Amino acid sequence: METLNEKLKDKKLELEYPCNWCYKVIGSEKEALQKAVKDVIDERTHTLSDSNKSKTGKFVSMNLDMLVHNDDDRQFIYDALKKHQNIKMVL
């Protein structure tokens, strides 16, 4: 029997743009994440909300919700967030 991963392996994400997209950003400090998001998206309209904290308090995550205009825009923001020194991971 074919697994879900096997079924989805060659499928491309199909979205209708513009659409709202949520990035989960993870870092060590809330203030550093807020600054990183501001550095990356500048004046674009967005909502940044608290998400989770690790049990030890070493990591925090926040949800970044915003309108993306096309696939390149969505991917560019993802890559820019991922490269920022204050962000450990982007989901």
C-alpha cells in the first residue's frame, strides 16, 4: 500500500495568490524574533503573535501571518527569515 509521503512526493503545492500565509519563526528570545521579522519584512502589513515556549525556556516561537503575492514572494520571505541571525528555524 502506498504511503501518504509516496503519494505526495512529486506534487507541487498549488495555491491561489494572493493568499494569507503563516510562518512559524523560532529563536532564543522574543525581542530578537520581533526585530528579525521587522528587518526582513520592513513595512509590510503583518501580524506577529506568540506561539510556544520550550519546556526549558531556551527557545520561543512566534507566528508571522501575512499576505503573500505569489510563490516567489512566499519563498523569498521564507529564505530571508531563515538566513537572519536571530532566527534559528522557520516552519
